[in-house]
Amino acid sequence: MNAAARALIEGTFPAVWVNGEVTNFTRARSGHCYFSLRDRDSQIRCVMWKPDARRLPTQPTEGMEVRALGKLTIYEGRGEFQLVVSELEARGEGLWKLAFDRLRTKLETEGLTSPARKRPLPAHPACVGVVTSSAGAALRDVISVIRRRAPWTRIVLSAARVQGEGAADEIAAAIRRIGAAGCADVLIVGRGGGSMEDLWAFNEEPVARAIAESPVPVISAVGHETDFTIADLVADLRAPTPSAAAEAAVPDRASLRRELADLGERMGRCMEDRVESCRERLFEARLDLRDARERLVAGRRDRMAVLAGRLNALSPLSTLARGYAVPLDPAGRVLRRTADFTPGAAFRLRVVDGSVECRVEGVDGEDRAG
């Protein structure tokens, strides 16, 4: 009888939208979800099988107003009337917004979205890592921009699916591969535009944590300018598009040429200033050396004068200058005693300004007191 009732109901009623409040929502270990929808007058039991339940961004809260698309049936084992739900949407901002806000609050509590964590991008990266789909337009846009702006930059792709079931885990693994390889100076993570559901992988916790753990700065570039994701909050820089991310990652070669020209001019001015400074220091050193030399010469001149005075005081000439004379024999020996003089012998008498030729006429011995 239950089987007949089930066949009758399923064959009579097409898929219907049902509005109501969620109550007793449960996700079983099998992945199926069980709950009830109620209004002020009645309620209906609902089931959402695992393939459809996997698409839910988060669980609805108790009492949340939703609308469900499903088919009416009877659970034969218990003879219970139920709705097999294929789509579940929250009224107002929806389950997607609820899931976004829940994860955002969690990450903010941990400090992962704090501006203080944001790292500056390298000015001249040698290698840019890219995490995106290998077949997407985002990769082509990034390569085109980098080749135009900085063609010397290497690009390393760590490919991953960017939408669908399991995409978030693939993106997180691709981010960690780049970090482990240590080959990139900056990392672009993103994809082109799409619906909220298409972009949802970048709103999942595994991607957020992989970005936060990346050893190199991360640029998030998901969707179009109006799209905003959890990845944008955790990344070091949010770019509105993949092309804008590539522009932010590498310098423009034209501006780099201008920068190099400016550096050349600055270096030239610095060299001129340095040469002028060295010239002034050399001139000052020459003056100091001249003054030191003059002081040294003057000091030595004064010392020589003192020594000359002392030497002159000890010189026989100074004695002669006082009126004394020194007799010398033809060999130049000093005649000191009367015994050194022989009558008739010639000798010279050395006086202060020359010598006088003399001859001994006679010799008187030393006067002796009687």
C-alpha cells in the first residue's frame, strides 16, 4: 500500500518549491541531510541526498527561513510523507552569505585577516608563481601581462581545478607546492569570473589557511572587480582581476628604465659630490702637512741653535775669541810646555781670526817663587 501511495504521489506531483523555517537540521555520517520545514500551521519532513547536500556552502541555522526545491514522496518503511530536496536556498542574503560570514569571523578571531600580517610585494621578482587552472583565461591573461611588462621574469604554474567538488583542496595543495619548491618570489592565486557557486572554492577554509601559511607574499585575483572572497581577506594583496594581479606582481619595463636612468643621474651626482669632498679633504690635508712640516723645521732649527750654542761654548775658537792664542808646531800639534819650544824653531800662533808665523828667540822656564 505504501508503495502504491508513493507511486501515485511521485507520478502526480512535479517538483515544487516549498517555503518554511528549518528545524532539526542534521547531516548524517553518510553525507545525507535530514530536517523539517514548518510554518505556523504544519510541517513536512525533508531529506537531501549526499550528491545534492555536498553543494550546500554551510548548514542552515535553526529557524532560518528557506525555500526548497524537491519532489514529494513517501518513505515506504515508515509510511511517512516527505520532500526529497535537490536545492535549498536561504531567504534574504542566503546560505552563501551565511557561510562566508561564519568563516570570516573565525579567521578574524585568529588574526589571519589582520592588516598587520600583510607583507610587501618584492619590487623586482625573478619568478612569479601562479595557482589557477591550466586551461583558463586567467593564466593566459597573467602570462600576457608579465611578458609585456617584464619579459625576463620566470613564471611557474602550479595547476589546480578552480571550481567544483574538491577544488578547494586542490588549490590549497597547489599553493603549498609552490611554497615547498621555494622557486617563486611572489604568488598569484585566482581565476576568472563566474557565479558565486563557481567562485566558492576561494571562500573555503583550506584555501584560506594555505594562503596564510605561504612563505612568499600572495596576491588574490578571483573573478571580476566586484567579486570578493575569503582568499582576498587573507592574501597580502587583493587584485580585482588576474591581469591586475600580474601588473601588481612585476614592474613595468618602461618605468624600470626611467628608474634606472634616475639612479644613473643620482649616482653621477653622488660621484661628483664625492670627488669634490675628496678634493677638499686633500687640500686640507696638504695645508695640514705644510703646517706640520713648518712646525717640524722650526722646532729642529731651534734645537740646532741651542746645540750650536752649546757646541760653540765648548769650541776652542770661543776661547780664542776671549784673547787667548794657541801655539802649533809645523805638524799642527799644540805646544803646551816650555820643553816643547826649541830656540830658533819655527811655530805658528793660532789666534781667533787666523795664525801668525813665529820663531823661538829664547825660552824662559816657569817662574818659581823663592
